[in-house]
Amino acid sequence: MNQEAASFDDHAFAPMVSLELNVATFKSRWQFCDRITEYLSDILGQGHSDPARYSNFLSVATNELIELAFRSTSEPGRISFSLYRSATVNRLRIVFPGEEAFGRKHTNARSSEGQPVPGAGSGYLVMKSDGTILLSDLAAIFRATIRIEKDGGQGVQIIADFPSTEDFR
């Protein structure tokens, strides 16, 4: 996706839904990943010519990101899942507590070059020398911009911008 993630300014997007859970509750059952994915993906499909197709296709990426959050958070607090929409982009934002959830502080960048991070699951994380982590396979397949970075005092945030168009590869 050529469009950068609008500097991750959620004000450029209309909020669609936000779900917040206690981390302990979220981590108590792996099945919550599937349930949250289904809920968010159904909402993402709204307004498309084929809502089931769009939501089913994006549920793969959404599930990978939610499972990444599940595996990465162990600190007490709240985890939030938010969806936003602009004219051309649907944004998923996951925020959870964690100082060093990915081993080091992450900064802003957009690239697929780097070295794999072990234990990343099927999402194949890529680490750039400047500390940015990207899920390059998901980003390429879904023409998305995916970033994982430090979220000020709240911990870590995963931000994924998916094109609103249904022209997936």
C-alpha cells in the first residue's frame, strides 16, 4: 500500500468500534482470539459489495495480529481493540501494556527488509536495524501498512491499515 498510515493520527479516521478487556481475562482463553477476530472482521466487512468475502479475507490478518498480542502481553492492565475507517483505509489498532513486549523499543518505519524474529508464528516478523517490526507477509498479501511500536505510557500498539478496496492479491 503506497499510502503511509496517515502518521497514525486516528483523528483522520471515523471510529467504528472499540473493545477493551482486562489482560488477564483476554489471556485466560485462547479462544478469545477467534471470538474477537470474528467480531471485528464482521464490522470491517460492513459497507462492502461482498461483506462476507471482505470480512473473511481480512479475518486472517486480524487473527494473526490478535494472536500476536495474545502471545506478547503478560503485564497486568487493559488491552484494547479499535477499528477506524477513512474513505480509503480501514484501521485496526491494538494497544496493550508492555515495556519490552518485543525485546526493544520500536520506532516508525515502513520496509520489509531485515531479519526474521524467532517465534513469530506464521506472520513472519521482520526487524529493521532502526527497531521497527513489520509483519511483511501480511502487509504484502493484504496491501496493508502494519506497524508495531511503543505507545507512550500505555505500552505497545499494533496498527494495521488495510485498503478499503476489495482487490486483494
